Amino acid sequence: MSVLGENKINALQQIFQKEPESKKETYRWNINWKKVTAVGLVGLTLIAAIFLPLLLNPAYFASHQKLPSLSDGHASVQTKCPMLQFSSDVLPLALPFTSESIEQECQERIFKNEQQRTLQKPSQKEWEAFVSSQLNVHSAMIAKVAINGQANPVDGVHYFTSEETVFELSDFPGTIFKTASPYQHNSKFYAENRHRLSLKAQKICQEEHLDRLRVPRTALVPIKGADGEEIWLVAEEKLPIIGGKFAEFRQHLKLMNGDLRLQTIVDETFAQLLHFIHLTHLSDLKANNIPFLSNGLEICLVDLNVISNPRVGLYEFPQSEHSLIDFLEERNIIWLREFLKQRWPDEWENYDFSRVEKPRLEKLAFKRKMQERKISPSDPIKINDKIFKGLSSFEREIAKDFIQTLNRKLTQGDFYRNEERLILIKIYADLKRFEGMIGDEFACHVRDRVLYERIIPHLREQGVIFGVDDFGGHGIAIYC
């Protein structure tokens, strides 16, 4: 027990220790009214200082409005949709940060939100009743979009980037619909599975007290198509988020790591996320699947559909930018390693962390080098004979074409995923073809092998490029 704790206990014992009746009488009548008056004035001053600014602030009343009652009807979807509401102001993040003062201001807002953090959210039954009340009005449009899929867009619909059909109707804002794409006869299985995973995740968060994780409420939506065939979708509440893009997620995490007061919040949030992953084996942890809520403090679990094992989700997802480590800063990487070894030693004690941490740490080192070199994002790579020393004439030709392609995209600001100096090279679309040498198709295979085995390692040794991700059919992502 701490010294402070012992002092508190001693003080309480003295206060509640039984006193003689005569002494109690003395306490009753020998009151120092001047001290009482002074203490009272100080207390009133503190109360006024705390509550008067809130009472004079209209935003305070707006943010404390009661959730709409479903019994009031749904004439206006925008005003009656039972959305998640925060008691503190929604965090106004401008990403990327344009100045240190703006960054500090955002850090202060997050810290303020943490101190005032309370959350109102619609119940599962309330959400399902709301969605059901809207289907008569919007079922025809929903069915049309579901059948057409992403490939045949419909006016008045916002589509989200996905392999499935994910959309929001402009006349039904605040609700995201999801179904299999292209439309298949197994849409019922798809919808029921997503709904079941959402209910399970909500139950886990409630039972395990994971108050920094938010699972969007879902409702099953069975509707009839034009031919009378039944179509099943999931209607999911649209939560206010930041970090729905890769660069935004990294930027927000960097902001949190830059403030000592917020680092504890980051660690607690990730600890809860890891506990959830350990229980569910959630595996697809790309940034837009686990964005931060707009208060800057909690993570929203948007997609629960990919289940494998914790190692895949944290470090080893087959696709790049889908594992948690792909978005972490160096401080978070070290914390993650030590937390896993202490929390689940049997599973993680002998794991080769250095192997899976190396690629991300190299990327972070590159960013530091870029800042030290003081180059702008669009500055081209300087070409000189030293770069090509040790390469054959054929290899030099491939290397020059490769660097020229990088320079063209750098000067155009064609950055992959809006990340500075990260360039995506599409092998067959961007690089020069070698017709007439030894056959076009065979020559390209030779070129690709030389590129991977000789050119890229050579350019890394020369300090021309600093990181490489192979995106399979998409091409190669290069940090340069």
C-alpha cells in the first residue's frame, strides 16, 4: 500500500473514532462561523467557475440533447436517426496537421474529451425498430442497388470501396447497407453471419468491460426484388469516425503518441483491442476496419468478417497494410511486443518478433531520413553514374527506366494511399516494354526477375530507395 493510501486510512480512522460525549458537545457549540463562511464562499466560487462557462455555451446544450424517441415517428430521417452521441464536442481534426499549434490544440481537445467522456448510444432493439420503420419507403431503391452491385452505380447512392456491395442512400443518411457482391442467392447467409458477429462482439465488449471499443449496431433487412426474389442485407449504424484512411489513422496515432497524457489512453485502447482479438481471433485489421471514433479516444470495429488467429491480425496478414503493425509507431511496436509476452507468455514468448517488426521499422527509419535530408515530397531522385556502378548495360537500362518512372510519379504527386514519397509501380502498365529483344512476353519475365533480384536490392544499397512492398498483381510500392 502506498504512503498516500496509509495517510488516507489514518485520517479516516481519526475522523470516525468514537469521541467522549463532552467533546462532542464542544464540537457542537464552538463553531468558527468566520471559517465556515470563508469555506462556503470558496466553494461557491469553484462551482461558478466550473458550471458558468458551460451554461453560457450553447454547444453544451446541443451536445446533451436526449436521444430521439422512436415513438415520435420518422418524418425526418436526418433528425430522428438514433445515432451515437458524445457529451463533449466532436473533435475537429484537420489532417494532415498544418502547424504545431493546430497539433497541440487537437491534443488538448482529445484530453478534454477524455475527462468528460460519456457516451449515449441507441439500444439494439431501438436500432432495429428504426430500420424497420424506414423499409416501406426505401425498400425498392435498396433492392435495386443490391441487385446492380458496385459495378452499376445508381444515382442518389454513395458507394464505399469494398469487394462487397456497401452503400448509403442520400435519402436515408446515417445507415450503411451491406450485402454480398455481385448479388448472390446466399445473401441471407451473408447477412445473418454479419449480424451474428456484430451481436457477439457487442456482448463481448459489454461482458469484458471493453469501453474503448465500439461495435456498430446492425439489423437484418429482408426485402423483395423486382422478380419477387428475397434479398438479404445488413443495415449498420454509421458512426462518426476519423482515421478511415490509412494516412489519417497513422496521423492520429502519431498525434496521440506525441502527448504524454494521451499515451496512457493509447495503451489502454490497444490493450482492450488485443483482448478482443484474443477472444474472437479477428484478423483483418486494416485502418478502415478499425478507425478511431471522432472523439479521438475509442476504436470502432467496422468489419468483423475475417477470422483467423491473433498472429495473422497483428503481424502476418497475407496482404500488405492489413496487419495492426503496419500502422504503429516505434513506441507502439515495442509496447505491443512486451504486452503480448507478459499477457499471453505461452503463445508469444518464443515468437520471432524481430522478423515481423523489421519491415515496419525500416519504413519509419526511412521517414526519419527523409526529414533529415530536408527534401520535399515531390523532389525527384537525382541520377548520376555512381548509382549504376556495378550493373550491366541491360541492368542499367532497366534501372534508369525504373527511376524515371519513380521521378515522373514523384513530380506529379502521385502518392500511393496519399502517403508522401510512397510510389506504386504497376509493373506491366508503368515500366518500359522490351519488344524485339527476345520476344516481348519472355523479355518482360526476364526484366521482372532482374528488377526483383538485382535492381531493387542495388538501389537500396545505394540509398536511392528505402522500403519495398510487393503488392502482387497490384505492383510494387516503393519508398524513395
